[in-house]
Amino acid sequence: MSLLTLKNISRIYSSKFSSITVEAIKSISFDIERGEFVAIMGESGSGKSTLLNMIATLDRPTTGEILITNKNISNISDSSISKFRRENIGYIFQDFNLLDTLTVEENIELPLVLSDVNIKEISIRSKKVMKTLGILELREKYPYQISGGEQQRVAIARAMIINPKILLADEPTGALDSKSSSMVLNSLKGLNEAGQTVIMVTHSIVAASKANRVLFIKDGIIFNQLFRGSRSNEEFYELISDTLTVMNEKEELI
Ligand SMILES: Nc1ncnc2c1ncn2[C@@H]1O[C@H](COP(=O)(O)OP(=O)(O)O)[C@@H](O)[C@H]1O
Ligand SMILES: [Mg+2]
């Protein structure tokens, strides 16, 4: 059984104020198995965030079905969807989205504060996740006192504290320098090696080459997909880079 199934998903944005519609996702189907690390690549405007937001249950498809562990999330009512999201989905943003008035530890514990998990258990879980991400010594600091790479690792810890079924990341290294990016990518890779399912949207070939599968999106459809197989990061980097070249060359021919 797949962890995540998308069946003929489309997403059309329409406006109340004009007849213009945008078909951001056209008809996408794919499965993701538990424990996969999947990167999604494509030009700006190709529909990557739209796709990720639907998987995150932040947005609903116009047509098609999304199943998470065989549960059809399209059938979950608006009133129950945020509970489902809080309990199942971890989400990391490009710009971290930490609260500056809370310490690192408080930011990480926030998703559990409104849950029925007791305070002692919350504290145990946050220490554990901070240790895993190598940020335990930062726990009393505020977000503005630490680097971008450290802030993103705090955001990953905040996403991980709920033990999400799926960890989603939209351009997680987009705002970081190469050293911080590499720390964040190693954190995601480490979590995946410990069993976490990860789906990451990225522009970076270096980032994508850490994944085990890359989906290429172009104009709302899947243009291609690559599996790492037994390739090294360097070999996978070359293959991803060549695929992007082909995808962009076709653009120029049109
Ligand atoms: N809320 C929205 N309303 C209308 N159009 C949107 C909205 N969000 C995204 N779009 C459009 O949908 C397309 C895909 O956007 P997006 O998913 O953000 O792409 P990406 O993340 O790949 O850059 C773009 O043409 C974008 O302008
Ligand atoms: Mg985007």
C-alpha cells in the first residue's frame, strides 16, 4: 500500500472578478511509498507549490483524489481537515516562519501545545528532536539570534515533533547560503534515512540529487521522473542536470 496516492489531480484557479482561469495542475497521478525521499523540480510557475499545498491539505484539488494511507483526504470535511493536518503533515517553508517572540524550544513545542499531549511528554519529544537536528544548545535562543541554517533546522524540528506521516518542504534551502543549505539537506537526508517520508520542492540540483526520486513538472503536468537507483550523488546530479536541459530546450523550440 502506498503512503500517498494522487489520482488525476487538477487545480484550476478562477477569480470572482474575471473570467480568466489558470490551470495550475492539469492531470497528475503518482504514488509515493513510505520512506521515500522525493524531490519536485520545475520552473517558476510550473505548479510545484500548488501541488505541495494540495498534498498538505492546505488547498483542495479541482478534480481528482488524494489518498494518504488509503484515506481519501478529499472527503475530509473542512471542519476536520486542520486536525488531520496537525496530526499527519509536517511542512517547512522557504522563509522558516518561526515566531520571533518565542524561543527555539517554544517554537518547536508550539504544534503540540494545543494538542492532548501532556507537558512532560512535549518536553521529552522536543529535546529528542532538537538532539536529532543538532540544535539542543540553541534551545533558549530567539530566532533572530541564530543563523538562517539554524532557523531552518528549528523549523524542521517543529515539523517533526508531531511525528508526521509526510514531511513536506517548499524550497527549504531557497533562502540559504551553500554551507547552511548543505546542513539543512543533510538533516533532511538523515531524517529520511531514519525512515521519514520526505517530499521537497527545489530549484537546486544539489538539493534534488540528495533525493531518491525526482519528479519534473512543466506547465502543470509531469514531464519526467528519475530514480536514483544505485547512482552516487554526483552521478544523479549529472542526470538531473541533463534532464533539466532537455526540459528547457523543448521550451525554446516552441
Ligand atoms: N492563489 C492563486 N490564484 C491564482 N493563480 C495562482 C494562485 N496560486 C498560484 N497561481 C498560478 O498557478 C500557477 C502555478 O503556481 P505555483 O504553484 O505557485 O508555481 P511554482 O511553485 O512552481 O512556482 C502560476 O501560473 C501561478 O501564477
Ligand atoms: Mg512555488
